[in-house]
Amino acid sequence: MDSAALAKLVAFGATRSFDSLLIARHGRIVLDAYYAPYTSDIPHAVNSVTKAVIGTLIAIAHSEGLLDRLDRPMLDFFPNRAIANLDQRKRAITVQHLLDMTSGLDWEEGAEGGREQSLIELGRSPNWTQFILDRPMAHPPGEVFYYDSGGADLLSAIITKLTGKRALEYANARLFVPLGIAPPYWRRDPQGLSMGAGGLALRARDMAKIGYLYLRRGEWDGRQILPPEWIDAVIHATVNMHMTDNSSLYYSNLFWAVPDKHLYMAVGDHCQLIMVLPEPDIVAVVTARDYCPFGKLADMIAGSVKSETALPANPQGSDLLAKAIAGIAIEEPMQLRAPSPLADLISGKAFQFPDNPLGVKMLTLYLADAQPHYKIYARDPSGAAIGMDGPIGLLGFYLKSKRSNYGVRAARGSWLDDQTFAIDFQYVGMGEQRRWLLRFEPTKVTLSGKSKDGRDISVEAAASD
């Protein structure tokens, strides 16, 4: 692979809010890059890549004989539940329908824009499995693809029914430990089950190992962990996703596939990717904080392949790549101006906001302290209150909080003018970033930023000591 072309890939990642970019070919890592303030030792939330791991565990359970067949009716695993909206269509849903997101359950997730209504209601439910099972039917199973995170949560519950273990415990025994992946953090639902649709955190090299298992048709270190026919179904995906912005996307077994480009992927929100390109024998991993163009990324990766054997030494290209990797590992400082006279006046004041799409309920900045810091009270989509605090960098660089299961909080701030303070906030390892502007006027304080769905939001607040 051409080093200069790989250097361009690293630069491309900087324009797309990448946290990491890893490429392996023929079983060797050829690119391993981390974008500050993210570092390689921080597990990254992989979002819906979790679904692909759930699918992989279903394949392992099937190969071990715990699941007799993939067309087993879903309701066989929930025999003692009173289930709403029960009809013949719901009785016909199989495990395979859940794996292909063709269950026909009525679900509103906003995969192509719009409100994530079903996810919001799910988050507020005390029993996620029951909530999903109770959904009415919108279509007969097998007829229509619709991106439905609820199906993956049902599959996690089915794994526990089959194995007597949470998906995390089963994965540790049958997948993670055999691949040399240290037991990771995996969020649980209100019943204590491993979340099926998200909540898993992995390092880039862990993700690459999962991709390599698929690239090698389920074999790892001489052991057949996955049946080859499972991977064949992914490679030859037949379920058209009918995405309006990309008609070439297909789906199978909780993986995305692009037959035109001869690749398949585990995909998580904000460009968490395990991309497998069988023909050039490549696994590529991305963790990021924003969306990215799959096709362009795949073309750049494939375009960097120049030979089936080692290329002649290219000191200039190697130097370009080394400088690119070193450059993105160093944080670029925020531009600064002199602090506003308001800094001392607002320091320590609590700004309380009405309900808003930014989720911020109260914000306090301690700008005049010897160690500047912040406190934020926010609400998650289910309405639950979340308290966060940590240091804030005022010298152009992020300052990080202590590490938690949810990553590392990093924040920096600067005055844009005497009335406007900008805050850049990241949950490093969670694939999230926010930029907020606080504008202070004699009669009001206005917080501005973008909501999760990209809308520009402004909300006014009152200040109290």
C-alpha cells in the first residue's frame, strides 16, 4: 500500500472528525493513527457496531447447537409473556427476520432523519424487552427493511435465553477472549441484559480483530469460531436497505454490505466502522465523532493498494505518512483573545434553561478559579437527569476529566468577543462533540448550539447565584 496515499487518508480523517483510523492488509497493520485528544488506550463507544457483535454471538450459538435454526419463531423464546398486538404476523417473526431488520414491527427511529420516537419511548420504559415485543405490526415479516434497533435488543435477550448468560459474558467466553480482546464495558438495559443495539466500547485494535475474523471466514488461530456460511450470507447480502441517499446498500445478519464495491461493514452512528474488503484482503477500522462517506472512504482505501507484494522503499512517502500520523496526534490549540471583563462576574453563576433540544438544564462556569472548571446538568433522551463536571482549558487546549465507563470528558473555552464565550466539549471515546456559544446581554443569556439531528438551537436562560 502506498504510504503517500495512506497519508492522504489520515488527512481526510482530520476533516471528518475521526478519532482513530486503522488499516490492516494480509494480517499486518499498515496504518494505526489516533487523533488528539483521543488516544489508543481509551475504549471507544462503537454504537451500532454492537449489533454486528450480537449477530456474531447468534452465529456462534447456532454453530454450538444452542439455537437449532435461524428460522426459529421469535416468540418461542418468550412463552410466558402477555404480549400486546399479537397476531399471525407477529407469530411469524423469526430470528432471521430480526437479524435482517425485516421483522415488520412498527418502529420509528429516524434512520434517515426525523424523530427517534421509538428510541425515546424505549429509554423511558422500565422493561425494554416487553416494550419491543408489544409493538404493533406495520408489515408482514420479511417484506420490508426498516432500521430497527429494537430487534437487536430482542436478540440480546434471546442470547441470554439460549446460554443462561448475558451477551457480554457469552462474548467474553466465546468471542473476545479467544480473539485476545480484554473483557470490555457493555451497558445494560433496565433488566440487566447487555444492550443489543449499542452500549459496547472497544479499542480500534479490538474492532480490527473482529473484522479479521470475518475476513478469514470465521477462523482464528486454527480454530473455526464462525461458520463460513454465516459470512457468505453477509458477503452476498440480499436485503435492499432502500436508503434514499445510497441505493447500493444492502443488509444481512446485522451487517451492511455494498455489493458494487465488494465490501461489507459493521456500522455505528457517527462513523464507527469495521470495514471488510475481501478482494484486497483488508480490514479498516474507523472511530469518529461525525458522519462520513462510506463510498469515498472505501475508494481511498482500495486506491492506496498498489501491489500484491511489498513495494520498493519510498523514503519520501514513508516520511509523509509518519508526519501525518504524528501531526494528528498533537492537539491544535483554539485561537484565543483576551478574557472578557464579564469572566469574573459570571464565574460561579448557575444558568438555568427550560427544556430544549440541546438537553442542557443548567450550566455553571468557574472561570475565575485557580483551576477553571464547569458543572452541567443535562437530560438524556429518556428524560433522566445527568450531572457532569470537569476541568475546562482556557489556554487553547482541552483539559480532560478522570476516565469513566463513558469515556473521558474534555473541554476548552475561549472568548470570541466581550459578550460571547465559546465552549468546545467532547466525550472522548464516546464519539460525541458539542460546540456551544453563550452570549451575555443585560437582560438575558442565550445558549446556542446544534441539536443531535443537526438543527441550530438557541435557548435563553436566567442567572442565579
